[in-house]
Amino acid sequence: MRWIVLIVDDHPLVAEALEAAVAKAYPQFEVGRVSSAAEAESFARRHSQRVRMVMLDLMLPDAEGFSALIQLQQILPKSHFAIISARVDPHMVSMARSFDVDAYLSKAEPVETLVNAIGGVMRGDKIFPIGITSQAHTEDYHKRLLTLSKAQMRVLKAMAEGKLNKQIAGELGLTEGTVKQHVSAILRKLGTPNRSQAILNSARYLGKID
């Protein structure tokens, strides 16, 4: 079975350069490239047994916060994940570490550095800026988020956007009763006492990255 390295980035020049460099450096791997969270999810479901590593840009046109990462982790629980971002600040890196990614890489680095990181991650290395640690409470919340179904995750994202059950039902093509059931399940799985607390807790992970 030939492993796949999946590149998820909507910046064509960056993605194309990285794809070519990875293919040249690791001819034993197949390289996949998509430009949105939806395309990444579809690709991951089709090739779930072969995707060995995902190189993910958080700033995608159809995803906010860490939502794309969480959805892909649910589909690919055995894959390695590296965040590649133009934004490298302590808060984002700390959250990424708490969300169990293997590397956080800056787009400002030479392509060679990004490519070499793949080999390091495959060998079991954790590659992060020095001195930035994970947060225990975030690690626990990440584990809880991973227990949500795809439908529940969509409802939670809509809740975090401030939408009411009736609005969520209309947008997702569900009955209002089904939305209420999802909300109840979400509160139970996240260990939150009410809707407001679930929204507050989740907004930092599923909200827009400025």
C-alpha cells in the first residue's frame, strides 16, 4: 500500500511548490493536494486507509478556527498532522499542541525545511517553536470535541455563530426537534451545563482566526 501525504492549502503558489517538493523528496509517497476543508474531508474519506500525513493550513475559505483539523482527525485518527500557517504566535501554537498535532510550521520557512519536517514527523518527532507548551484543559476539551458526530459538529459551529435552533434547522435541512436532540447530545459530550457555556467554550476553537 502506498502512503499519501495530503496538502490542504488554498494558496496555489504555496501548495504547488510544496506538492512538487514533497513528491521529489519522497518518491515512495503519493501526494494529494486540495484547497478547501470540504475537499479535504472528501479526499480523506476516500483514502482514509492510505493518508499517512496531513499538512494543513488553518486559514481555509470554508473553515474557521480548528474546525477543519478536528473533522479530519475524526476521519483519520491514525494519521500525522502538521499545521502550516503564516500566523505563528504563542496562543495558536499552544492550542495546536493541545489539539495533538505533530508539528506547527511557518510558511516563512524555506520549502526545504517544511519538506524535511515530514521525515521528522514520520520518525516520531514533534516539531514546534521552542518554549511553547500545550494546555491541559484544552487537551481535555479536544478529546471531547472528537466524540461529536459530523452532524453534531455542524450544529455546534452554527451555535458558536449565534444561530438559534430554528435557523440551524433551516440551514442544515433538519427538523427543529432533531436540532434539539443534537444540542442535548453536544452538551452531554462536552460536559457543559447549558447552551451558553457550550458556545463560550467552543468559540475559541471553532471561531474565526483573525
